[in-house]
Amino acid sequence: MKNTGRLLSMLMVACLGVPSFAGATVKVVTTLTDYAAIARDVGGDRVEVQAIVAG
């Protein structure tokens, strides 16, 4: 139980130290154009999508 408390404390500190990238776009690379279309539909203007293979 003591180790669980330490682990939870370390996880909370680690989460607080992570910067927020609210304004940044997420880059998504997919294998097929069909998956790229789905990623564009879901992400909208918050993602930059590139498909590796046309198909």
C-alpha cells in the first residue's frame, strides 16, 4: 500500500509537469487514403494528415 501511494504521487507530479499544446496541430500519418480521410473528418483543422500509400 505504501508503494501505491508513492506511485500515485509520482504520477500526479509527472502529469502536472507536462506542458499543454492546445494551439498546436497534431501530425497524423496513415497507411491508406481512406484512413487519412477518417482522420481529417475526426480531427478537423486541429490535425495535419498525410497518407503514405494511395489506395
